[in-house]
Amino acid sequence: MDVEFGFIGVSRMGNSFCRLRLPTSFFVLMLAFCLEGCGPSSSSSNPPNPQSLSGTIDSLVQTEMQDSGVPGMTVALAKNGAMLYSRGYGVTDLSTGQATETTTIFEIGSISKQFTAALIMRLQEQGRLQLDDSVTKYLSQYGFPSAITLRMLLTHTSGLPDFTNFPDFAQWVINGVSEPVVLAQISQAPLQFQPSTQYAYSNSNFYLLGTIIESLTGQSYAADLDQYFFQPLALQNTFYVLPPANLSAVGYTHNGAALVPATIWNRSAAFAAGALSSNLDDLVAWDYDLLSGKVVSPASFQQMTTSNGFEQNGYSYGFGLALSTYNDRQLIWHAGQIGGFYTENVVFLDDSFTLIVLTNDQDYDTDPFMFKILNAVCGSSQLSANC
């Protein structure tokens, strides 16, 4: 799950376990990145017109796929909820050669965090919690410092260490783990800093939030997602449980010489910090619904997109969302990295221009490619109207 651009892998039995994270280099690169020209793919007998939106994106993606060796990728651009461009590339499964479709489902890692944050905001709207409540009000049995509040969990300013760095984590990924076991270990580990004094991305924050949500609703986190979001918003291709195999991409990692299937995480190891899977259509719909007040109220969304007061590597953090600007335009974004997958979602707040890239290669950093697309579209005199 993410938020550092770059995960530290844990190796076991030839498989790499990546950490849930958010890339930190995204907007540093945005400031320094110079778009290089990309010619039409040599594999196309009828090269697309590079001056059209589809031609530009298609050329960029085909070149990127050839250079990076990513097995499969889907790309979408949308504006005000309407799809501008959507296409699948490569294969979902190297063993069968199954072609990637726009409907293919990918695990999205830490993009899941905004779903968790939105659940917290819905519960606040119902008067069932307050953001400045101490975590001890809901998790008193674990001995967390009373100074830590729900707001600090949402903004990664609690000081809690990241449970994905714990020695037992690799076994949790394989065998699963109960929430009390994880919470006990988090509560017993030393704080990284005093609460509210710094920002440090930690998946532990959203693990706690998931348990708090369950304690208030009396049902599972998965059931809450279904009740509050998946059913009412008709997100039929977004899952907490692993999605149907015939609709999903196989995730891959590099073993040094070749791509190999990555270890599939037990959902309990990712939980509310990064267990979701989705596809382009559902994520475009989610982004638009989030901005248009269908997910949470406008007042709640304003809180979600308010900075925690700390800036790092060109971005700050709200509630489950990274915050930055592009050409003086405000945007929200998040990347996701989990076993076999690397994904990214960027949304401009003024017109909900959306860029989504989903890949089934956990070692492929989506950031530079996202910049290429943004610069090619938003920085182009012919195409900037789309942006």
C-alpha cells in the first residue's frame, strides 16, 4: 500500500512482499520532468495520429510498455465523470496470453485509503464519532497513547510505526492475521515521534481506522464498504475480497531474471489500508462521485482535502488523499503498491479531470509515466482543452 515512492521489499521463498505505500516522488518529478518525444509504436501498421488525444496516449503507452516490460496496463482519462480515453494493453496473464481489457480488475493497494477515510466521514456525519476523539475511546484495550486522535490517523501524524515493517508481517501476508494481533503489536511498538508534531506515512493508521469503523457499525469493514459505497454507487467491479479470477489480472514481480507471479496477500494483512481491487470504470465513477457530493457531503470532502500542515517532497496529505498542484491547479492523488500491482489515480479538483493507470507489475513505478501523460495532454496546445 503506499506513500513513499518506492517500497522496501521483503523476500521470502523467491517472492517479494511490497509495502502498502504512497509515492513521495510524484510531484518532485513533476517539477523537474521534461517530456521526451514518443514516436508511434513500431508494432502498429497504422500509427495513430499523435495530434489526437487517443493517438498521443496510445503512442505513449505502447512505447512505455516496450521500454518497461510491464505485462499489462489499463489507462483512463476522464472529465466531469465522462470517459475521454480508456484502453487496455498487454496481457493479464503471461501463462495464457489473455489480453488486458478496459474492464480488467487490478488490486489498487493504498488507493483504498480514501474509501476508509470516506467511511469515517460518513460516520461523523451521522454523529457516531468526532475527528478529534482519542483512539482510546474506541480501542481502550490496547493502551494506545490518549493523545492520538482519529484526525491524526487520517493524516498520518499519529507517530504510530508502520506494521508492514514488523518482523511478523511476511507471515501475515501468507497466512492471514487477526486484528487484535496486529493492533497489539502496533500499540506495543515505540512511537516514531510525538503525536501531531510530524508527518510520516504509516499503514498502521488506517488499520486502526478500519477496526474503529467496525466497532461503531457492528459489522465487518467489507460489509460497511458494501452498504455505504459499493451498492448505492453501483461499484460492481470494486471488491474487498479477492475478485473473480476470470475478471482479474495476475500480479507479477521480478525475481532478478524474469517476471514471476507475486504472492497474493491475505486480505487481513492489507485490511483497511489497502485491500481493495477495482477497474477503470469504477474508479472514474468513484472519483466523480467523491467530488460531486455523492460519497460524503461537500463539507466532509473539504475536510478530506485540507492539508495536515506538513509538506514533504512537494505534496501534503489530507484524509486518505495526497494534495498538490499542477500548473497552479489543485489536485488530489494517490498511488497503490501491493503484491503484484502498482497503480495510481490523479484528479483535478476544478473540473474533475482524472488520470488513472493500473498495472500488474509491483516493481514498475507509475510516477514518471503519469507525468508524461499529464505533460502531453495538459501541456499541449492541441490537447489541453481535454485537461
